[in-house]
Amino acid sequence: MDARGSSSPGRTAFRALVAAGIASLAAALAVRAIPPAPATTPKDVVEAAPRLAEPMQLLGNGAHLRVAELDRWISPDRRKDFKAALRVAFFLEDCPPLQDWIDGPDGQWIERQLVLLRGGTREDAFAALVLIFQLARACEWSPGILSHTQHAERLGGLLQDWLRTWGENAARDPLLSEPGLAAAILYGRVMRTAWQAPLLSKNTAPYERATAFLEGLTGLSAGGRRTRFGEALAARYARAATKFESRNDRLEGFEEEAAASFPSLVGDCE
């Protein structure tokens, strides 16, 4: 055969290489023809439901700076009365004894609003807690030298009603988890204050009431099974959980944790 008609190995390899290149180019052009997926920027990513940022700030001394933000979160049928309740609670003057004020016309109206808010949405429930913490700042509940414990016990009752309604559900709720635990440590501090008030003895009734309620709420007891709320409390406020299980001054850890988190909440409005 003529040399020009022969098929040498070198020529065959060259043809294969050219064919492979053409195939690769065709594939690349086909890929480029596919429209790219739309890019997702951070501003396009939104949560399924909006959240109230830093809810714990609304339980602290600076709550008055942000409390107006709550308006948009409250159920529409409760919003008007809630705004009125905020004005009453945040403009309360002269540090009245808590039970005396609660038993008056403004206090009775506020207490009704707390009941309605507790029975509403999670945001309504949080708003109720904001009002309770404000009353704890604006009213006197320290027993004083005369050991008047009824004011502390009344505040403890407001916190206990909230915790009984929302405590277990609050344990894993993004909005209510930290505020709910804060309510528990303040409750323990308030009730321990009532227990220790007498100069010569202890007022056992508020102590026994508080420990029985907290044991049911948390499951924290010798050999007990912790509830979700109890697990959350132990993770966030370890001293409160550990000392509560000790059976010796079971509220002391709540007192210590509340003193660290809310140092000014001691019942004297200062």
C-alpha cells in the first residue's frame, strides 16, 4: 500500500485527540447554555416567623427604652389595653407597697390584664412577664424590719401563676426560654425573702409553698426525673439546680442567681 494511504499509529492517535477535544468543547458549550441558579444573598433568607430581639433586655432596668416595641407583637384585641397597662406600670411613682397597690383600682385592672395576656399567644405571655418585672422594680415588696411578707408573697404569686401556665412550654421556646428561667430564679429569691423575714424564726409557709411548686415544675429532687424546664434550669443556672436538690436551704441557689442577674431587684425600688 502507498505510504499516503496507510494508517500509521501516530496519525490515528492524533485523530483521536482532536475528536476528544471537539467533544469536550461541545460539552462545555452545552453547560454554558444552562441558565445559572439564582444566587441567594443573606438578605433574601428570612425566618418563618419574626423574632423579638434580645427579649431579656425588656426584663431589666433599661426596659423603658424598648418597651414600645412590644406593641406590634401583642394580639390585636389586647393591644389597646396592654398599651394602657404599660403606661400605668412604667409611670408608677413613690414605690407603693405591692399588695396595697395591687388591691387598689389600678392594680386590680393590671392583674386582670395579666390574666388575659397569660391566656394569649407566646408574645402576649412575654408581655405579661414584662409587666410583672416592672411591678417588681416599681413597688416595695421587701419585708423590712416589721417583717411584712405579704408583699413578697403577692409578687411570688404573680410569678407562680405565670410559671404554672407557661413554664414547661417556655423551656424550649426561642422567645420564652430565657425569660421563663429568669422568672423562676426571681420567684425563688422573692419567696426566700419572705421565708427569712422574721428576726427570731423562719416563716415556713412561703418556703414550703415555693419548694413544692418548684419541685413540680422542675422535677429537681433526690431521685426525681427532671422536666424539660428542670433540664433548662440546670443548664442555665447550675447553682439554683444543684442547691435545690440538696434539701438544705433549697432556695439559696435561686437567691444567688437572681442577685447576679438582677442585683437591683430586692424590693426597695432603689
